[in-house]
Amino acid sequence: MLKFLSKWILCALAIGLFSTNINAQNYPANSPVALNGKLKVSGTQLVNECGNPIQLRGMSTHGPQWFRNCYSESSLDVLVKDWGISIFRLAMYVEEQGYITNPSGWRQWIDSYVDYCGQRGIYCLIDWHVLNPGNPNAHKDDAIEFWKYMSQKHGQKAHVLYEICNEPNGVGWSDVKNYATDVVKAIRDNNDNTVIIIGTPTWSQDVDIASSDKVNGTNIMYTLHFYAGSHRGELRSKAQSALNNNAPIFVTEFGTSHASGDANYSPDETKTWISWLNERKISWVCWSFSDKGEVSATLVPGACSSGNWSNLSECGQLIKGLISENKIPFTACDGNNNNGGDQNQNNNNNGGDQNQNNNNNGGDQNQNNNNNGGDQNQNNNNNGGDQNQNNNQQQDDPVSYPTLVQNINNGDVYRIVNKKSGKVMTIENGSDLKQAKRDENDKKQMFRLKETDGYYFMQNDDTKFMLTNKYVNNDGTKISQEEKSEYDNPSQKWTIKKVNEWFTFSNKSDYSASKVLSVENASKQDNADIVIFTSNNQDEQLWGLEYVYTPTAVDNILFKDCVLTPTVISDEFHIVTSTGEETIVDIYTPNGVHCKHIEKECTYNVSDLAKGNYIVVVSGLDGNRILTQLIIKK
């Protein structure tokens, strides 16, 4: 048995990129979390770890300080197995006998329910339930303490999401934004990139105002709340305006009643709202799973004390049905998932209620109708295939784009889309950079953008080679790829500049910075070369970025960020830390296939593994230290 700590090599580039999405094996097979992993935000969509848009549907607690007997493992089992929820929201009231009256007790309650959700493979939304007082800044210090704890405790768990201020009211967006900026920083300081959902003014209705002055950061969404008995088309218009401003929306709370939670039961308007959300793949959570004697409660009074979880109110019967109605099934996030794609990603630009049926059109043609307005758009909804293109009286073929990101997240993998042609960069003939029609599963069309000292490496996801101009900067110079250089090679480094919603790419070896990547002859055809050309600000020189995925620690090993020193072992190996801390171990084949997960041990038995080479990824229980090592089992 070998102690090989001395041979461990710390891969600094892996720190912070490792996430629990590779530990989906810990969740029940075929559960929402096992299939989708840790969620992210791309454009206006909530996406799974493969970058495919998904929609979550679920229920919210009422205040647990009043309805604690409604919440147990047995009631959660009913919601998961019978209702089919994929997310459960924990409404942690700040005042009103809530968090500030017993911080440690309520933290423990949340910790338990985070675990209960994880054990059932559903997502858990932790909600800092700002209602009274309406200004989230009134308890900002408490909030920062709360979110520091939650992000340290749960930030590395794939199934957790954060809602940092439920329903701000009586304050404007500037106050809410200032609060959110500080809370987001407190969370991100813990290397936690969990999705954060930010409440908006007027009880989370002013998403349009927030969308014009967004909070800086990644994986951020904005809260929309509605109550069907009070809020109708006007609020949907505000929500559509936010989507048009590229603000991602999550409906963390809605009700079937008047905004008070009682009276004016409105099943038809509820269905209208749900159809609107489903068509846009906007996730939603219903208020509330409780037996309070009001219209919006899904259980009849007394159901919780008796444990009769099937004793549903009229509202409960409606919502249970809507959760399962026309649900898009989750499929394994293994890189081959075809859910979403071009058909779904641009639906959010449709305007008003009139456009709801556009989502059933097939393929790229669907995108041509998005900017049409008014009642006329309804006549296009049932057109399919090539006929749909005839609705656009344009002289040139229309160009459509997938959902594009506005900022680069260092180290992420993207498709690079040309503005003029709508085609994506790809590697052809083993080396040449060309454009081609987007293929969801073609790794030759995916490029990792890794920034170092102000310059980016553009590394192909299939070959792991770097794009280069080989120090030639003449107009028409073709771009090729080569292995990552062992020295400082300017021809492999690129400057990426933002131009409105697009980007330009220039090579470091062009010290005049006058040349950029362009499609040769401004072609819109497949297989056209990507070349160096003098900047002219034309569309063939502008590029968009479509998020594909965030690499894990093992991915970064495959990208050759780390040099691993091999250690020969037999059937066991030891890990000894300076503090004697227990560790978590995951073992992979060199091409990234997960083999084994071991927790909280010092001696690791691998007698069940075949002879061969393996990569070991080790993290402390705090999730912050990551070590990698190549082992060779005799």
C-alpha cells in the first residue's frame, strides 16, 4: 500500500471549475437531478449541465413556522412520486416568527430539507422570504450571514438553487439591486456558481424594470410572481419585455387566486398563464403546499394534521394535473440529448399572447416568425417546413441563430456563430477551420475559450488542439490548428473584443491588431474557409457565442491543463492530509468515464477495478481543495 500524497499535483485550473454535476450518481437513477445535473443559465433559459433548456415544475411551502406539520418526508414522497414535482421551494420567512427569531434552528430545518430533496433527486429552492418588511436591505446583514452559510454548506450540491429576496415591495429597483449585488458577492466569494434568482419590485412583478439594469454576474435569473385572480395580460407583457431584454425569468411563486392568496379562484386564467410559461420553458413553482383555509392552498384544512396528503382542495386538484400535463420528459444529460435545440431556444422573442402557438413550428423556420407582431402572426402558426419561409418577403434567405451569451465565462465551451451566415466554426480535414451548419452533437464545432494574461486560447473540444494563424497575417490567411505549445506562442493567442452583442477575434501575433477572423468572400455556404482579413466591421467578421458546457476537473485534465505524475498501486491507496481531514474521491478512466465514488475514508480499496490507468480526483469535504493524480493499477 502506497502513500502517494507527495506525488499529488495540484491543478490550479481545476479549482473552482469542479462541480458536483459529475457526482450525479449520488442521486436516484432517472431522477430530475441525476438526468440534468447542476443547472446553469444561458441567454434567457435555465439549462442543464449539457446546455439544453429545461423546465422545472413544483410546489412551495407556506411559512413552516405556521404549517410545520405539512412538511415531512412522507408528504415530500407524495409530491415527488404522485404529483411528479421536480423542484421544492423552502419559504424561509425573515420576520413573522421566521429566521431572525431562531437562526440556528431554522438553518437546521433548511439543511434537513435540502438533504430530503437530494435523497429524492429533485431540486431544492432555498427562499429568503422577504415580504415583511418589503425592503430587503432592512435585514441585509442577516441575509449575508444566511447566504454565506448556505453557499458554504450547500453550494457544491447539484440540486440546490437560491432565491435571495422573495417579494420586495415599497422600494425601487435601485435599492433591490444594491442589496442583490452584495448578496451575490457573498455567495460567489465561496466559489459557488449556483443559480441565483433575484426578486423584483412590486411583489416581484417589475421584471421589465430589472431587465433594463441587470445585476452583474453569471447564472443569475429574475423573479416573476403572479396570482391568476389579479394578474393577467398586462403582467405577461411586462414579462415578455424582460425576455426581449435577455433577462432570464423564473416564476418562483404563483397562485390560482387573488393576490392576497384568498378569494377569486381563477382556474381558466391559471391555465392561460401555465400555457404561456410552458411554451417558453419558464420554470414555475406554485403557492402553496399547505392546508390553510384559503383558495391558494392545495390541501383542505386538517389534511396536514391527519397526514392525509390526498385530501386535495380544488386548487390542489388543478395544480397536480398541471404539473404532469404536457410535461417535457427529462433525458440523460450525456451529450446526446436532443431536447431543446434550434426549435426552442429563440421562442422568448415572441411578443404578447398572440404568439403563443409559434412554438410548434419545426426547425429553423420557426425563428423567422419571431419578430412579426399583432394578430397577423396567428395565421402563420400551423405552417410547417419550407412553406413557412414564404411568410417573410425578404430578398435574401433569413438567418437564424441559437441562444447567444453576452459575456464569456472563462474556460467554458462554446459554439462560435457567424452573424452573416448563421453557420458555426468547425474543424474539417483534420486541421482547417471552416464554417458549417450547426450540429448539436459534433464536438468539432465546440471550442473552449480559456483566458490567460488578457489573451484567449481557442481550443477545439474534439482534438484538444489550439487555433493558430502560424504567424501569417496576410488577408486571406487560413486558420488551422496545432498542439498546445510548450512555450509562449503568440500565434495561439487571441484577443476577443465585444462589439455590441457580437465579438471579433484577432491574433496576438498581429501587433497592428488590424486583422480579424472573417468568412472568406463573405460566403454563407457550408465549408467556406475562416480566414484572417483586414477589419471592415461587416457581418462576416462578427461572431456570437452559444454556451455548450462548463468543463469539470476531469475535462480540464483532458484539455491538458494538468500534468499528472503516475503512481503504481495494487488494490489500495491512502490519502493523508496535513489536517487529517477526510476526503471525497472520484475515479475516472483517462477519457473521463466515471468508475467509482468513495466518501469519508482514508484508505481507498480499488480491488474491483480492472488493471489499467485511472485518474483520481480528490476534494476535501469543504469542496474547495482539488487534487488530481494518475494511478496505474497493477
